[in-house]
Amino acid sequence: MKHINTTLAILALATSSAAFAQGVSFSTFDTNGDGVISKEEASVNMQLEKLFPELDSDGNGELSKEEFAQIQ
């Protein structure tokens, strides 16, 4: 069930945000260029901030490029 909820949330994010639908890149959020998106970096986008815990599949508090790719 958690997988279904995550999938629906990702779908809602992709369809509800014109910026995401138009291909906002990982580097847009990785503002310090360290190769991951921190919670602080994600906080600039309310939708990404809300989905952050679901996308952070390894629970390390950061989004890798692979984890972020789930929304594109």
C-alpha cells in the first residue's frame, strides 16, 4: 500500500506542477553541487519538501539523483 501511495503522490507532483512537468532538473535543487538534494535544498519547493520522506528510499536524509528521478 505504501508503494501505491508513493506512486500516486509522485504522479500528483508531476501533473500538478508545471515546472516538474517541463523537466526541472536535479541540479536545479542541488544548489551547492554536492551531488545530493538535502532537506534544506528541497524546502524551496513545497511539493518536493512534502514528498521528500517518500522519495528518500534509503532514509539518509538526502535525495540522490536516482531517488529524485522517481518524479520525472
